[in-house]
Amino acid sequence: MQKLRNNDTFTDYDPNYNYEDDNAEAVIYFITPKGKTSKPNLFVMKRYEAIKFCSRKETKGTKWALCFSTHKRNWKNELKNFRKDDGRFNELLEELGIEPIYRKLD
């Protein structure tokens, strides 16, 4: 699977923000093997939670995978880029003890 650069889609870089901090907000998004995304964002959670979540086999399919970026700091202004949560990851989120900061429910 092709890996996107972590800054491919962010436009509001802040040199004073620690993007690698465990508590940085991470946007979880879908990506295809060719690096394509379409209304890709699914959740927002803490970076340390995103690392645990996205490393699980349940977040990888044959035609997609879930990745994360802490560089999408303007996510609150782009809620249209989030897809509705269909609940397919509820059991995994519960198992990992993760309550997303944001998920689109309707």
C-alpha cells in the first residue's frame, strides 16, 4: 500500500504545535492502495489512540486501509469531508477503550 506523506492535505502548519505529541488530535481516514481518498475522514482521536487503532488488522481491507494524520488541524472546518460512521469499528473501539473526539453519526 502506498504511504501518503503526513502533510499531503494540511494547509495550516503551525511551527509551535507538537504534531508528534501523544495527545495531538489525529484524523483517521480511508486510503486505497493507490493513495486515493474520497470523503475519507472517519474519526478524530488522540495520536496515541490512532497508533493503536490503525495498527490493527481490522483496520485493513483488500481495497482500503485506515491511516491517520495529525496535520489535519482544520478538521473542524471541514466536517463535510467526514463519512457517516456505520458502526463497523464499534467493537474494536470498545476493545481498545477509545472514545473518538469526533465521529459523524448522522
